[in-house]
Amino acid sequence: MREAALLLAGCGIVLGMTLPLQKMAAKAGVQPASWVFVMTFGASLFLLARALLAGKAPTLTRQHLVYYGVAALISFVIPNLLVFISIPRIGAGLTGVMYALSPMTTLSLSSLAHRRLPDAWGAAGLGLGLAGTLLIIIFRGEGGGGQSAEIAWVLLALLIPVFLASGNVYRGMFWPEGSDPAALAAATNIAAAGMLLVAVFAGGEGWDGLRVVAFVPALIVTQIVATAIMLAMFFRLQQVGGAVYLSQIGYVAAAVGLIAGTLVLGERYPLATWLGALVVVAGVALVTWSQARR
């Protein structure tokens, strides 16, 4: 489990450190679908080159093609589009709570799929991670998301953790036997990029939206490289850690995002928020210990 713990920390740290990049891009006028498309497509090219250089090109059998398409759709495309729709209507803070619900939702779906309940320590660790993330969101400082939200939009946003969890479980259960994580990561994200490109034009951003991304070259190049590194670790973590363990990336990223926001953007957070980050660390440690025991 040492490798899984290191991969979890690495994924969460890289993901958390990219949050300031996205905030700076948004301030520069970059549209969300265009940003995510360029990020995903660029990262997939890095992953594809890595897989080809290692002699492990993506397999193009019918089974693999179905896997790439389904995994891309439910793991990356639909959750991102739901986030884009939800944030303007219910606020970024409440949308973040939906991400925090992903580990518990993954645990529930995984238990149903495998007909096996987690042990008490594992459930307690996931609960601690969720509690810590809620502390981070609730006490994240001023200017967060205190806007009113109609119940219909909240219910729609609740689909975010459902799809994230479904993707976590699907990738693990239907992982093509003998497949290389880097090859799967490359092919899945190429499929996701194709779907996101459709979303760019269907959503009205079009060429103008893509053109604005070129105005922030340092930000997008850094984002692409970071995303490629994170995805390479992400698929390997899926292979060695499983769906439930993988889902805790959101907990780690939330804690790291606090530090990145403070150091890079000069944001300030109350003491309760930092206590929440410590609770997140404790929850991850407890789940790691639980899985090592099992």
C-alpha cells in the first residue's frame, strides 16, 4: 500500500496546486469548456507519447474502444459539464461539496457492486475525510458562495458525485486485462477531448473561446503538463488502490488547494479551515491503514 499512498498524495497535490491556475485563467476571460478541452487534449498527447515510447500503444479492440468511450463520458465529460452548469447557479462552494461527496458515493456503489461492506476503520476514515472537506468549504473565508440556490439546480448538481463515483467503479470493474495504465489514460482522455470539443461548439464558445486560451500560454502549458502527470498517476492508482481509495483524491486536493491559494493568490482562511485540512490528512491515513490491514 506504500505505492498507493504515494500515488494518492501525488495526485491530490498536483490537482490541488492547479486550482490557482484555473482561477487565474478565469480572471483572464478564458471560458470553461475551452480551457478543459485544451487541457485534456494537450495532456492526452503527452500520455500518448509516453505510452508509445514505452512500446505500449493503446489497444483498439472493440472492448477497449467501449471502455475508452464510457470511461471518458462518465468520468470526465459529464461531471465537468455539470460543474460548468452548477457553479453559476448554486455557487462554487456548494458545487465543491458535491465533489466532497464523491468518496462516500464511491464507497456505496463499490460495496453494492462487489457485495462487500468496508470495515469500520475504512468507513471511519472516509467519514473523517468528508468531515474535514466540509469544514474547509464552510469556513473557507469571505467571498465564497453564499448565494441562494433553487432546489432543482441543487438536485441536478447532486449528479456530480454520482457520475464521479460511477466512473471510479466502472474503470476498476471493467479494466481491460493486461492493459497499461498510461495507454488507458491516453486513449480515455483523447476520447474525452473529442467529446469536449463538441461541447465547446455546442455551448457557443466556438473558435473565439479557443482563441482566448492562447492569450495565457504560460498558464495553459503549466496546466497541461500538470494534468498529464496527474493522469499518469491517477490510472496507476486506480490499478493498485481501487475505486474507493482513488476517490479520496478530492480530499487531498481540497487541503492542498488551501495552501496553494494562500501562497500563490494571497487568499486568507480562518483557523477552522486549517483544522479541516488536518482532519482530511487523518482520514486519508486511516483509510490507508485500513486497506493495508485487509
